[in-house]
Amino acid sequence: MVDSNKFLSDVRADWSFWFYNGNIVRNIYELADTIEVLEEKDFVYHVNEDHQKNDFARWISEVLGDANLAANLWNELDKKKYVKKIRKKIARMESIAEKQTQQKLLQ
């Protein structure tokens, strides 16, 4: 199971995601926001069929520890759908984190 706090938190600076256009993000929120406004050519640089790569999915798996979301994103080439999937996962993880916090408060 994915650690919700790790998934939602900033990563160490040396684990940041560096975009082709120079943008740098340190958490899943920044990743979703940056992809959403990314020019199509920059999105295609990181996610494409031709080079069989998906830099964002790889970072999500290797750095944030969410192999399931990464697998779900691997073949997604539509930027809007890509961001929607990330935001849906963020909402789920926020809900889990909130429940965990409430449980700790009750103990």
C-alpha cells in the first residue's frame, strides 16, 4: 500500500522532477498543476509512444512509491486525462491521510 503522507508530501530536492522546459516540481500537487499548463510539445517530450517513455509515471513509481498509478498512466497520451487521473488519486490519498490523522487523534 502506498504511504499517503509520502505520496502527498514534498520530496527531497535531489529527487525533484525536472521538466524538459526547466520547471522543477517537488510533489504530486505541483506535478499535476505543471502538467495541466504544459505546452503539448513539452508533454510529448516526457510522455510518448515513439520513444516508449513516460517520465512522469516513472517518477511517480520510483520516487513517490505508487506503482499502481504509474501503471495506470503509462499508456495515457491525452494530457487532460493524464492530469485527471493524477487528481483523482490525490483526492483518494487525501481522504486516506485525513482518516489516518483522525484515528491518531482518537487514540
